[in-house]
Amino acid sequence: MKMTIPINQYGRQAALFGLAAAGFYLLMIFGTLAHIETLSGLRPFDMRPGGYSAELANSLIDALGSSGRWYYLTRQIPLDLVYPALMALTLISLFKWLGSRDVSQKLVRIGIWFSFAAAIADYLENAGICLMILSWPEISANTVLVASVASILKSGLTTTAVLIVLLGVGSQAFNRKRAYA
């Protein structure tokens, strides 16, 4: 039995997932990540879209101290295990909604792929951060490299997915305007 979702349901889903994602994002930005930055005097890994070096990773983890490292693992990471899924669900729902509104199905599929890939990259980044913290002071340069690349990929893939949403919205508006002309 195939379950179908009414067209306007995708818009509601996007709004609900989006509100939840925004709530988690704000909690992290103004709560856990701000606290980590205050403790260490350095921007946390999660806020480094351009990645980071092994030296920077060591400096940040060292500056956190044992209580800061524990805080990162038990406060920030749990929030960041929920956020990527909420963000992906928001974007995927938006793409499904756009797809139900005469936006190119190819564009919708590409956008869904980027949304899913961004979440996977975020989870890889989180795993790398955990490994770095748990292995400190003996952090592997390869672990830092993988975590840093995951950070860069997460940022790039998320930005691309959002740009594809905007492209879809723009094409929908163009198609609607052309239909009325």
C-alpha cells in the first residue's frame, strides 16, 4: 500500500521541521557554541566552515580543559546529532513542496541529494570532533584532516542545497509570471 502525502502537507512539514531546526540552531549558537567559545577563547569546530589545521584543533581542545571537553561531548554533540536530521528534513520537504509546484523534478532530486549529503557530512564532522576530543592529547593528523574536510563539505553542501531551494523558488515564480503573461 503506497502512502501519498497531499501537496500542501510538504509545505507544513517544511515549516514544522524548519522551526524545530531553527530552535536547535539558536540553542547551539547562543548556548553551547557560545559557551565553548567563552571557555576556549577560540571558535568551535562547528563554526569553522573553512576547516582547521591540526595545530588549531590541538589548541582548541587544549584550551577547553577537561571540563570544556566534557561539555562539548555531552552538551554540544547531542544537540548536533538532532540538528542535521532536522535541517535535511526541512530542505527535503521544501524540495518535495517545490516538486509539487511544477519545479523541475531533476532540480528537486539534485536538491534532495545535496540535503542528504550535507547531513551525512555533518555527522562525519561530529564523529571526527568526538574522536579528536576522546583521543586528546594524542590526536591523529588523519582524524583532524577527515573532520576538517567534513566541516568544509558540510558547509558547501548545505549552502548549495539552500541555493538550489532559492533557484527552485525563483523558477516557480518565473513560471507563474510567464503563465499569466
